[in-house]
Amino acid sequence: MQTAIPTLFMRGGSSRGPFFLASDLPADIATRDRVLLAVMGSPDKRQIDGLGGAHPLTSKVGIVSRSKVPGVALDFLFAQLQPDKATVDTTPNCGNMLAAVVPFALERGLIEAQGDTTTVRVLTLNTDMQCDVTVQTPMTPSGRQVRYDGDAKIDGVPGTAAPITINFLDTAGSVCAGLLPTGKVLDVVTVAGDGFEPFTLPVTCIDNGMPLVMFKASDVGRTGYETVAELNADMALKTRIEALRIQTGHLMGLGDVTTKNYPKMTLIAAPREGGSLCTRSFIPHVCHDAIGVLAAVTVGTACVLTGSVCDGVAVINAGDTKVVSVEHPSGEFSVELGLDPADPQKVTRAALLRTARLIMRGEVMVPSAVFTQK
């Protein structure tokens, strides 16, 4: 026997996955997680028995409900699954999937369109972060509906779509205790482990929406311009990066991160496509084809902090408003940051553009035994 659960299958930014009403999923967390694993077909590297796309970017789930927080319309819980692991991580944010939250809520009738555009405040339950999301909702013969077609293009996604703007209200210390969890803009870390010689390198440990460890690609003997395939096949590098990740996880107050999806590891190099900085990101063990939304915000923040690992590498415009173009393997991601005129080391605003699309609506079938097993 199987149990049907209503779902909308949506792309948010350069990620995709099923979205659910919180009320349609089990309230018990352990049961809910078993259901989500069954929905996605994990653990199996092909996810052949579920909706997952055999990649971390397509192994994501959105859970949405009306918010009880004053001034907030929607609560969003993001769940990161892995193709080959039986894990459901609701600790980090996902700015890409966030782009699909308001379209989902409008499609499911949680909220009503306000006019030609609809701006909704969303609380990300993962990290207690709020943001304002604006989508286009033009009048049609059937009433106001979400517009998905348009001229906005984001790298990592083919074609164009209607723009969705996200204005983050408070991203510093999303998972860590603060923007700079070690208390320093630059740390020098020595890493030792099995299978490689000890190495020392400067890193910036930072969390402005996503915990990141940033370091120069040249400090680990790479250019920073390698392809995704080259980096994913580079087991010697990945072994060293994982040892660095585990060690810096403790420095950042995150404890043992061996089984966690953060911090993400970001190699940096000078831009070579007219942007501000070139990046290669591991999420955390697979090289990202692009870069996550909140990872881009965090990278951009590091670029404007004097003394960070980006200092002398990143190319940044003058003025209190910084537009940081983060180059990644499939293009670039621009983030607009506002700085406090009285304290240029303090970022007061982060805004960016994404797109989303409803791909399919219907029911996902889950084996009934999943609900009762222990």
C-alpha cells in the first residue's frame, strides 16, 4: 500500500525539489524525515526510486506554512538530502529554494496576490532569518496569478524567467554565533591528517547566511579555474579540504561537522571574466556547478571586509553600496551589499535576483510502511 501526499515540484534558482505544506507531512520529525527520504529515493546514488536528481542540488525539499510570527506571512523550512546518504539536514538555509516559497504559497492559497507584484515576508525556520521576497502577479482572465515567464536570466539555469527579488534582512551568524565566528577576519590554520603532508594556509571563516571557509586556491596548489569535473576527480585535494573542514568546524563553534552539510568550502582566485572574484565551492564534498545564493552573499561579504583572504584578490567598486559579481563554474552571481557609512566593516543589507518555476503539481506516493516503521 502507498500513501499519497500533495506536492508541487518546483525549481527555485538553480536548485529544485518537491514543496509541501507542513500540514501535509507528519508532525513527528523522525517520521517526517523517513517520508522525505522515501520521497527523494535516498539513500541511493541514482535516487532511482524517488524524485531526487542524483545530485545535492536536486535533493532538496521545501516545507511551507502560514507564520504565527507578527509581521511575517510565511514560515519556510528547508531540508537538504543527499543522494547516497540517509540524512535529512534542516540546519542550513538555501537561498535558491527560498525563491520558490512565495510562488508555492500563492499556488496553494496560503496567501493572496497584492497587485501586479506581491511582496511577502518569509521566515526561514532553519536559522530564524527573515527576508522580503517579491514576485510578479499580473492580472489574467482567471485573476492574478504568478508569472513564471520573463526576461531575467540567472547563470546555472537555461533560458529566462520572471525575476524574483530577495532582500535579506539579517543574515549575519545564520548558523554560527556571528558573522566572524572565530572572532577574526583571517585565521592561519595548520592541518595534519592521514594521506598527506601537514599544510598551513590562511582562511576566512565567515557566516553571512551560510557558514563558509574561504581560502586561496593557490594555497592548496590549484589555480581556482579548474572545471567541476576536474575538482570532483581530485581526491588528493578533496581529502585535504575535508580535513580542513573538520578542523575549522571546531574553530567556528560548530562542533564535529563530519556528518553535517556545512561549512561549505570555497576556493578563491582573481576574477578572469570581468567579475569581482572567481570561486569554486564544495557543498561540502561535491564541487558546485554554480554557487548557492547565501554562499554568494557570504562570499560577497568577505570581499568587502578589509583583511580577509579576499583582500588583494577581489576587485570591488568604491562607495557604500557594493555590487559583487561572484564568478563560478557556470557563470556569475551578482550580490548588492549595503555598508554602514560609520563602520565599513558592517554589512547592513544584502539583495539579489533569482527566478523560479512550477514544474509539476500532483501527489507523490510514499510506501505506507514508512509511516509506521521504527
